[in-house]
Amino acid sequence: MVSRWMAALGLVALATVASAPASTVITFDDSPVGPLAVGTVLTNQYANLGVVFTGFENGVEMPTYVDSFWEMPPAGNYWTNDNTTRMMTNDRRDMIEIRFLGPVDNVGFGYMNTFSITPVTVNLYDSSDSLIGSRSIGTNRLWVPLDLSSYSNIAYIQMLQPFDHFAFAVDNLRFDYRGVTVPAPAALALAALGTGLVVRLRRTKTL
């Protein structure tokens, strides 16, 4: 009898494990509202995926854009602090912000700057506006992966331009919402089977 109970509970546990965190990847090529053309102002196109994008110049909110001008891997669009004229002007935003609509984990993205190894500062904050982590990265025209999965409970990310005219870009943003699970069909089937066995065993014991 004990082994049958353990088998039933094991199936329920297996179904729970099979329910993985809901992971999101944003490529800046397509969005829930449709494809993003080069030069599109990036704002809330991904709001229903739980993230919005903002730029700031001297503390004032300013538009940021989707672009593909640098034409380096990864292929397709990216999000940049540059402007659509791609000229050496102060229109390059001195800060861009990724704000999530709830706490997230397992954050990462591709990153590139276009001038030098001079680093851009990446600051991570929680929902109480407390700094939970900071990274500096400079790539000198090479796309590199920035893995921030060692930090958790992230509410928003700010990337700071080291000096005016400095251009940088973000691509393939990934994140997992905390506590959100997406049960796979197999997991649901296992859960149903496990629950059915538990109920049946309880009835047998009662009889």
C-alpha cells in the first residue's frame, strides 16, 4: 500500500517539476503588435509580454529606436540608444531602461558598443528601487552575451552611456517571470493521473 501511495505522489511531484518557468525572448524583429521596421520608436510594443523600453537624455524621457545599421551578428534588428540619423550627435541617449511589469529572474541579452572597450554600466534594481547588482561591459564592435542570471527579483535595468556620442545596442533579451509556470500537456496528464491514483487509494482505504 505504501509503495502505491509513493507512486501516486511521485507522479504529482513529477508533474510539478515538468511545469517550467515561463521564459520570454525578445529579438526586436517581431512583436505582439506586428513586425518592427527599422526606425520604429520602441515603447510598449512588448507590454503584454511584461516589459517596456524607455530612453532618457539629461533626465528627460526621449524616444529610442529599433535599428539594424551595424549589420553584424546576430542578424536582424536590435534596440539602440542611437538615433535614426546615425550621426555623431548628442541625440544618443545617455540612459536606456528596461522595465519589467513584475519581478524577473534569469535575465540576459546580447550587447555591443561601437566605439571602444570603454564600458557601459548596467545597473539592476528591485521593485523597491534598491540596487541589487551592477556590471560594466565594453566590446569594441563585437556582440557578446551578457548573462545576468546570478541576479534575481529584478524589476528594471538601466544602462548608462559613459559619454556623449557613445552608441550601444541590445538584442535577444531573455527573462523569466518569477512564480509563473506554464504546465506542459504531459505535466497536466501526469498531474491528473497522480491525483486520480491518490483519490482511488483513499477510496480503497475507506472501503
